[in-house]
Amino acid sequence: MSQRKIVIEPDPILRKKSETLEKVDDELRALLDDMLETMYAAPGIGLAAVQIGILKRLIVIDISKDKDKKKDPLFLINPEIISRSKKTSIYEEGCLSLPGHFAEIERPAECLIKFLDYNGKEKELSANGLLSTCIQHEVDHLNGILFIDYLSKLKKDMIIKKLIKHKKELNKVVL
Ligand code: ZN
């Protein structure tokens, strides 16, 4: 397993639609392992493949907070949201591609998804609470959507401006 570099907004790849996977094989599982390692190291609770620059419909999630507890990763290949509840919930969301920025986002409280698991088996999952929000946030990534897209233009522009400034500082080198 190896850690990959996380793509930071603004970057045009984050706005692209990811492609459906044709088959689940060892190569794909190795990529999922890398994504998981990258997410744990960040640290984060969810990561979509596009966030490491790969336009494939792959997501890793682990919302188990207790660090001493056994890790509980969830691998989603070609996830599809089948239904969403009318009831909504609000969480303060962050994103590994938007470091240091958080905002309260309202989303359907529950969702039902279908996906292929780590072994390529078809599964369904009914999610609520933080897991539901996390899944919807990550599926948005596969469609080129970021959580800041739900904010007012003013707030969104302000965050992007700060991220550009942050990127410039990161690129400065002392020789
Ligand atoms: Zn994100």
C-alpha cells in the first residue's frame, strides 16, 4: 500500500465526472487499499478516487471515530443512490480537497444505495446519520460536485480565494 497525493481545490479534475468500473480485480483492490491508507493518514472519514486524481467511481469510507477500535472500512465501487428520504439533516462538512474549510450542509437524512463491494459482489445499503451524509458527499465527488456548491456564491468564492492563496504559499520553496 502507498499513500497518494490529495488533489486540492481549485483543480479542474475535481469538476469532472468519474467513470464506471467494468471489473473488480486485484489491480482495483490495490488502488482501493491506497485510497484507504491515504484517507487514514490525512486523516479523513471519506475519500473518492478523483481526490487522488483518478476518474473512477470508487469511494472509501470509515466513520468509526474511536481510534483504538478496530477499523471499519467501507469500499464502494460504482455506488448509485437509489432513493433519498424527504426528511433532511444538517452536518458541518469538511473535505480533504478543501483543507481548513467547513460549512453546515443540509442533505436527505437517509439514503439507499447499491454498489459493488471489495470482492465485486452486488450489495445494497440503507444509511442514516453521518454515514448517509458521508456517502452523499462522496457520490457528489464522482459527479464533479463539491460541498461548497451548496453555499451562496459569495461564501463559495471566498473559500476558493483562500484556497488559491493557500496553494500559492505551498508552492513557495526555499533553496
Ligand atoms: Zn470531499
